[in-house]
Amino acid sequence: MKINLTKSDKIFLGSILGGYIAVLIYVLTTGYKFKLEGVGQRWIFQLPFGEGALSRVNPMTIFMTWAIMALIVYLVTRVKVFEVIPGKKQSLLEAILEYVYDLVKDSVNRKEFVRPIFNIAAALFIFILASNIIGSLPGVSAIPVEGGGFKITVLSDTWYAPTSDLNMNLMLAGFVFVMSHAFAIKAKGFKRWIKSFFEPVWWMFPMNVIGEIAKPVSHALRLFGNIMGGGILMLIIGYLVKYFVAPVFLWGVFGLFFGAIQALIFTILAIAYISSLIE
Amino acid sequence: MEIGEGLMMLGKYLGAGLAMGIGAIGPGLGEGRVGASAMEAMARQPEMIGTLTTRMILADAIAETTGIYSLVIAFMILLVV
């Protein structure tokens, strides 16, 4: 296989390589020390009012969520016209969306619901895929230090993936949960929706409720565990080999491969949860 | 080191090791079954290898969820608390 690089590609790749070497020299000269205590900690910001449930935010999650949304919106607005004979990028996009559309079409047998469910599933898939892939690229991140405040790391850690925060995943799973019941009410009517909780016999009601609530919890925890566990594993194995070559492959495996698979699984389960309720 | 602190460390390390070790049994068995069945199906119908591989990876990723839970719990015991 022959790879053709344009001049701008060469400049881009060369600057990344130069940045790596500069960071390596910086790390070696300043004696960077890595402590395993505090690996799972986040930069948490206390809002000025109260100590209640909604009084603390994770600034990195908010920054990165908005950055990824802005990136996606920017890429979408860059597209002028879809051509009949697709180019490379358009073919990739069409292949991804067609795959999701086929998944939805195979599992939903009410025709009028295929399009709205496809919109939800494709939006979830693109956002989670983008954030998981960003979580595998080395970049800028902020970690807390003792006694308040935070430290900014450049290129020695990956970008902060918003899906490695449980709050983000619970929000996505809760969204799927609410949407699935909204679709169920629309498809079955209110009475049959209520009645579906008392099937097959009336005293199974608590079991049905627990089953419904367990769905978003396991849905959220699956994505959270994979992304955050992968991130911590990367840090620890990278620490064991003193950041020598191995982190690149770990970023590739845990970020790109597992990230893509987990995004696909989140989408497939969302489609399955929605389509199992509207039948 | 006080004896209380030592007991706490003992509990932490024992708990994390047990959580990961016992939690890895189930996903191991599950993924083994998925792989075995996929291999059987591939041997029977070699023309479906492409589809079967994707489905196998998906089923593997779902089966390993409980193992990932115990991994997160072990990390939380070791590093966060």
C-alpha cells in the first residue's frame, strides 16, 4: 500500500512528532513524578450557593461536551451539498448512517417509528463515538491537586472524555429511558401502557418497575465502566513502562477499538429498549 | 503505623483483589461460551465469518460488562476511597 501525503499533512504530522519530543524532553528534565493516589479524582467546582444535590459541577465534562458538540456542528455546517457520486468523507458518513438505519429497520416493525428512532440512535452514536475517540487522543487535561485548585497537563494524558463521567452517561441513559416510554405511550395508548406494567399478573407490578429502572442504570454503568476503566488502565500500564511507546498502542486499543464498540453497543441497546416497548 | 490503619490497608487490598478475582469468573465463562459457539458456527458456515465476527465481538462486549463493573469497584476501593 502506498500512502500519499500532501504538504499540509506532512507539516501536521511533523508538528505532532515535534510536540511529543518536546514534551518528552520537558518530562525528563523536570523529573515528572506520577503518584497513583488521586488517579480517579476529578476537578470539581463548588458553586457559590448551597451544599445541595445540584451545587457542584465538573467543569471538564461541561467544557468537553460543548467542545464536541461544537466540533460536530462545525463539521455538519461545512458540508455544502451532498453529491450523487460520493467522495471519501461522504462515503464514510453514509456507511455509518446506513448501518445504524439498517439496525433500526431490522428491530422496529412499526414503519412510522423507524425515522424518529433512527434520528435518536444516530445522534447518540455520533456523539458517543466522537467523545470516545477524543478520549483516546493525547491532549490537554486538568487534574486536581491537593488543597484545592488544579493542574493542567499537556500531551502526557489524553483529552478528557465526557463519557468517562457517570453523570453524563446517566443523562444519556435517562434520556433513552424517557424517550422509550414516550414512544410506548404514543404507540400503545395510555391505558395499554399502564396495563403493560401489570402483566402477566397484577402482583408482578414491583418486578416490572424494578426491571424498567434497572435498564438505564446498567446502560449507563456499562459505558462509564468501560471508558473510565480503560482510562485508568492506560494510566497505570503507561506508568509501569515509564511512558515508553506502549501508551500509543493502549490509546489505540482502549480508545479507538473499545470506544467504537461501546458506542455501537450503547446505540444497539437504546434501539432494543425502545423497540421492545412499542410492540 | 497504627494497627487501625494497617487493618484498613489490609481490607482495601484484600477487598480489591477479591472483587476483581471473583468478578472475572462470570465474564470469563460467558465470553468462552460465546467464542466456542461462534467458532462452531464459523466451521459449519465459513461464508458467514464476517457477520459472525462482528456479532461475536458485540456479544463479548456485553458479556464483559459485569467484569468491568468489578474492575471499577476495585479501582474505587484502591484509589478513590
